[in-house]
Amino acid sequence: MFAKDIGIDLGTANVLIYVKGQGIVLNEPSVVAIDSETKKPLAVGHEARDMLGRTPGTVNAIRPMKDGVIADFEITEVMLNYFIKKINGKSFLSRPRILICCPSNITQVEKNAIKDAAERTGAKKVFLEEEPKVAAVGAGLDISAPCGNMVIDVGGGTTDVAVLSLGGIVNSASIKIAGNVFDSDIAKYIKDKYKLLVGDRTAEEIKLAIGNVYPSEKKEKMEVRGRDLVTGLPHTVTITSDEIEEALRESVYIIVNTAKNVLEQTPPELSADIIDKGIVVTGGGALIRGFDELLTHELKVPVFVAENPLTCVAEGTGILLSNIHLIDK
């Protein structure tokens, strides 16, 4: 069996693995459940995510990635090993070449940590690529031409904004405000307004069901269950999409202002290209209703959501693996 080429989108919320010739073979939450006494992993991925906020004292459900970088090195290694074994990434005769994605503005130390974790899973060679570049490729943009492309990748831990031309990043910004912060904002809003305590899982469900960042005609409601802070008993309240818009407003505008700053620093020729082509939004955050409309309104440039925003980065690794000679410098 020949060595496999593997592309990994090592996200704060999810890990996606692309195998050359097979497509995306794995899409699981980046969560590991460990026994707090023996430190042994009990579950990884979907199974571990179901345990979040529901574990007894002896079991810890951990997200080893924080803000797009490795927060817990050992647990990340356990997670990567488990996923690569699951897709039969290592055969007895071969060690795979791995292309792994990282946020655009991380330090060399953080890059080395990601590289080390991949190498320890038995990779023959590890390539690192910046996430917005890979997302742009996965979204179908031709970044090799001498013209400007702009991408906003709203993931779980970071939002990356980048202007690309001639296969490279002209300028970029990476902020630690993305999907996970949106969940925290929703939980905090409900706690402050209704004195109701909800977990991260519930906050994420609210975001997916009635999340909205731009005023719209369509008003939606949802029943939310949690623990009443006054009585300490379970309680139910009804939340509207307008309230979610209010809860997310501050964080969303930080993303808008980051995009404005990147545009302001873009050379005028490339700015002209971006006005013609528009801006592409990728990542899970792109799925929040009204996000593209809000960006179009604020940036005065057409904004489009990529066809498969959740899998853009993984699909981009697949395209780059097919042209590995371009990144194997």
C-alpha cells in the first residue's frame, strides 16, 4: 500500500480529515473525554461531545484546541492519533504526508506545536498552510492569478480575514472572536436577562436554530430550558431571534471592523478587484442568518457565502495535496 496524503482541518470546534483520492473521510468534534484519575482517554469525537456538561466528577470532557491553537498538547496528540487510526491513515508500509491548517497570525512556537503533534502521529512529512488561504482554495477561488481575492473564515475559535493574490496572503488579520464566543454571548445574555443558566451545548443549539445578526422580517422563537438562578430549579423561557441579534451584536461588529481594517490596508489595485469579485465568507459562522447581508451593508462590497462553508478548508487541503509540489518547497 502506498503512503496516503492526508489533509487535516484542525479546528477548535471540529476536526475534518481529507484523504487524497477519497475526499473528506472524517468530520468529528474536537473533544476528548478522559478519566480524571487514570488520565486515560475514554471517548473521542462525537461520543465525547455528547458528554460535554453531562459528565460525573471522574470524567472530564476536554476541548484540546483553543482559539485555533493547541491548548493541551498531550490530549491533541491522543485525538489526532485516534482519528488517523480510525481512517486507517497509517499502514504498516507507509507513513502519510500530512497537510495541516493553522490560523494566519499565530506565533512560530504555536506553529511548531501543531507540527510536532502531527509528526508524533507518525507522519513522514508535515506541511503547514494558513487557514484563510486554504479556505479560499476550497471555496473555488483562483488565488494563483495576479488579482485580489478576499476571504473571511469564521471558525469555532478564530476568525481569519485575508486578501490573497498570486498564491500568497497580501495582508491578513486573525481575531479570537468566532463561533465559540457567539455561544458564550448567547449564554451570558440569557443569564443576565432571564436569570437562567444554560450550558454551551444549549447556547450552540439556540445559535443554530434562531441565530440572526441582521434585522429581518422573519421573527422566530424558541423555548429554552435551563436552571433558574433565583430558585435553583429547572425553568423554561422563550427567546426570539431579535434577542439573539442583540446578544451577538458586539462580537459581530468586531469581525466587521477587522474586515474594514484589512480592506483599508489593501493596495488600491487589489481593492478594485475585490469590488468586482466580492468577498467570500467560509466557516461555520457563515451559516448564521444575515451575516452576508450585514457584511454587504457595512463594507459596501458584495459578500457571498461559500457553497460548503463548513468543509471549505478540508476541501482546500485536498486541492493543495493534488498540487503538493507547489507547497513542498
